[in-house]
Amino acid sequence: MLQALNPPIYLISLLPGIGVQVLDGNEHAIHWLILATLAVVLLQHAINLLNDVSDWQLGADTEKYDSWVRFHHQNTRIAAMHGWISFLLGGLLGLAVLLLTDRLWILAVAAPMLVLGYLYNSGPRPLSYTHLGEWVTGLCYGPGVFGCLWLLGGGNLDLRAVLGMTAFAALAMGLLLSHQPPQIETDRRSGKHSFAVRYGAARTRQAARLLFTLFLASYGTALWLSDNNHVTVAIYSVTAFFAWIGIMLLLPKPVVILMPAALLMLLTLLAATIPSLLTL
């Protein structure tokens, strides 16, 4: 099960919550932020499951050793049920957080993103099989995840919010592109028009590097605009530089993108949090 679960992939849902806390930390809202982030993780889990089901039915990624359909003994019905249960739990938890914080109006942003998440995997022609797949991913994790968590935390729609949404949209899109090159042949045979199918492996890896660079630059600028101490900005800058060197030297893969991003966000969170704890 651990192989199918692939825990590191859920960092893409956890990191926006950390990003919001660092940029506009509200100690009174942190427990709601944690619960909302858990809801996002459950929704991502659902989308991963439904994506595996859709791919299996359409003939793409059937060779994946960590497919949830393979975990469920190639029973797409059970795998889909697993996905919808996770989708329901994540949706209910997110709705409960919005109701308890009196921020139900955030649904105006969240609901369209949930619809996009549904359409990403559903129907005879899911959005993940079209030219829109990468853009939908960026919208869901930029305005969708980071944007909604930012609003939940009480942040204003200022330049930091825009930069944060840009950063995590770029990170999610870069992550998506980084795993496409090995799947070009099966994607092409199944009619999946991924970025890698359309432009080839070399350009896809180049685009993943550029998107990771955009993530580093956008979030770094937002951090600089925030009221964080100089040590936090300095730690981010040094760590981001080495992360950028790494992505330029190594072949872009999900682990090559996620692990440096996670380390970067963790160190930045510690640098921003520890001084305030020492003053208590």
C-alpha cells in the first residue's frame, strides 16, 4: 500500500499551507489552516485515485507499478469507490472549516476548482488528456489551494497573494511535467496529449526547470515583501540558490523537484517561527 500511496507526492498539497503560514502567519487561524490543508490532502488523494482509474480504462500508465488500480487487484470499480470516498471526506472537512470560520464565501473560489478537479479525470475525454491538463493543474494548486488557504488565514489579496499563487501554480505544473517524459509512448498510444507528447522529452524537462525557477523567484519575492526577519529571507535565498543549481544539474523528476522545495519551505518556516517562540 505504501508503494501505491507514494507519501512524498502529497507534499504538493502540504507546502502551500506552510507557504501561507510563513508569508502571512496568523496564530489564531493556524489550527483551521492545518485542518483545511488536511482536506486538500484528501482531495489530492481522491484525484490521484480517479486519475489512475481513468488512465487504466483509457489504456495509459497501465505499466505503473504504483497504480492504485493495481493495488486494488485491477478492480477499477473499487479503486473509483476509494477515490470518491476520499473526495467526499475532503470536501466535507473543507466545508466544515469554512462554516466554523464563517468564511463560506471562499466557496466562490473553491467550488470551481473542485469542478475542474472532477473534470480533470472524468468522462470519455478528461481534461488531463487534453492541452488544458497542465493549466488546470496550475489553477487548482495556485488560486485553488494557495489562494483559498490564504483567504482562510485572513490574508488580503495583495501582491504577496498573487506571487504565492503564481509560485505554487508553477511548482505543481513543474511537478506534473517532470513525470511525463517516461510515459510518452503509452500516453501517445492512449490519445493523451500531455505536454511531453506534444513537445518531446527535452523541451518538457526544460519547461519543468523554468517552472521550478519561477516558483523559487515568485515565492522569494513574496517573502521579501512580507514582514519576516532578515535571517528568514537570507536562509531562503541561500537554500533556493542551491535548489536551483540542483534542478539545473539533475534530470527533473518528481523527487528532484519535491524534496528541495520541501526542505526550502521547512527551513523557511523554522527561521520565521523560532524567533517568535523565543520571545514568548
